[in-house]
Amino acid sequence: MSAIEKVKAKVEQLSGTVKKETGRAAGNDQTAAEGAGDKMHGNLREAKEAFQP
């Protein structure tokens, strides 16, 4: 896994978590769902990189 891709995945996970929690705190379900999706996308990016030869 290249260092750049690993950083991209971690940044996406962190931004997704922040967006999700901000949405929950504000009572905005759409923003919370978008944040959860962003975090999942970061998790998938990280998993994809872990399985590449």
C-alpha cells in the first residue's frame, strides 16, 4: 500500500467521522448518513490497498 493512498484513506475516514458526528449533533440525518458513507468509502479504499499485490 503506497503511503499516499494510505493517507488518503485515513483522511477520508476521519472526515467521514467528523461529518457523521456533526450531522448527529445537529439532528441532520442526511449529513450523518453522508458522513457514514464517506467513512465507509475510506475503509473500502484502505481494504482495497491492503489486498493489492
